[in-house]
Amino acid sequence: MDIARIALSRHTCKAYDPNRRIPAEQIEQLKTLLRYAPSSVNSQPWHFVIAATDEAKQRIAKATTQPPYASNAPKILNASHVVVLCARTSMDDAHLAALLQLEEEAGRLPTPEGKEMQHKGRSFYVNLHRFDIRDTQDWMEKQVYLALGSLLLGAATLGIDATPIEGFDPRILNEELGLCARGLTSVVVAALGYRSGEDFNAKLPKARLPVETVISEI
Ligand SMILES: Cc1cc2nc3c(=O)[nH]c(=O)nc-3n(C[C@H](O)[C@H](O)[C@H](O)COP(=O)(O)O)c2cc1C
């Protein structure tokens, strides 16, 4: 596979064909990309809400009715599926204990010493962000963006068009989906589906900074 060709040919879809649906089997593959995205110290501080019905997409589009977000509403409404990528609102001891337990159950921590080391190592980074840098929310949201990156490139690999969307009102979306009560907050949205003839961005050339500006080899 020529992955660079996919990076060059993918684009942010600006208009979707409302009649085309992503096959269920490919949705399962995209779910796997989200779940298996890497995260710092395997913290997995995320949750993904997937809207597949018109009603569910309408609920998400409520967060894009006001300017300057309104241009995103038709993307959300006409896409096949829409993912709301959420971050946790806390990195608490219960979550750390749950992570340790799942790693143990997966067979990654065969000795008590290994388990202790893993817990200490993860707690070091979690506490660094919690108490010293005091940027736990930003840190968790960075992990969510890694899942977004996996999703976008993976979708393009499957021939699925996508739109990453930061242009929405998170307060409205959090309220509509009851996210805060679940210890979650919306970070970024991804519309997924197939472009329509109105997708002007499909025909535009890419604009990227020169390679020597963005990459140094030492
Ligand atoms: C995190 C993020 C948020 C974005 N938010 C929006 C958005 O709200 N609406 C939109 O149409 N495009 C959005 N974009 C698309 C960018 O404008 C686009 O990725 C960039 O211009 C590069 O173009 P390309 O994706 O077609 O290569 C977003 C992209 C990213 C990565």
C-alpha cells in the first residue's frame, strides 16, 4: 500500500451525499481504529459517541446552528455517520485502577512486581500533569486527537470521506448528549461518509508548507 498516496488524496469533505451509507463492516473497522489508538501511558481518556441515524445526527447538529458554526451543520446532517470524540473530565484513581486491572487481565502484567512498576510509572505521568504542570484536561485531549488522526487516515484508506470538525458549540453538545453527567466533554467531531458533487474541496489542490519548513533531518 502506498500510504503517501492516501495522505495526498484525502481531503476534508465539505459536502456529503445524504443517500450513501458506510457499510456496517467498515464502521466496525473504524471503531477498532478509535479503540486501539495509542495514548500516553495507555491512559485511554476518551469515549466516542457514534451517530448513525438522522435523529442522532440532528441532535449533534444542534451544536452548529449558530454562526460561525452553521456551515458545519449540513456536513453533520448529510454524512453517513458522525463521531463525537470526547475526553474524560478527570483522570481519577478509579480510572487508573481500571486500567491496571485490564492490563493484568490481558496478560501484560504477569508478576506482582511488574504490576507495581506499571502502576508507579503511569501514576508518575498522571501526577505530573495533575499536580505539577496542571494541564490534565489538555493532556487528555491531546490523546483524543491521536484517535482523530487514526480515524481520518483510516477512513481515507477505506475510501471513506471525512470532515474533522472543531467548529461547534461544546456547551450545547455536552448538554444535548448528557456528557458532563458521564464525566465526559466533547472535544472534536468527525463526519464520515461519501462526498457529493457539491464538495468543492475535492477538486482543490492541496496547500502545505514546504518540506524544508516542516521537516529537518539531523
Ligand atoms: C482539528 C481540526 C478541526 C477542523 N475543524 C473544521 C471545521 O469545523 N469545519 C471544516 O469544514 N473543516 C475543519 N477542519 C478541516 C481543516 O480546515 C483542513 O484539515 C485543512 O484546511 C487541511 O485541508 P485538508 O484536510 O483538505 O487536507 C478541521 C481540521 C482539523 C484537523
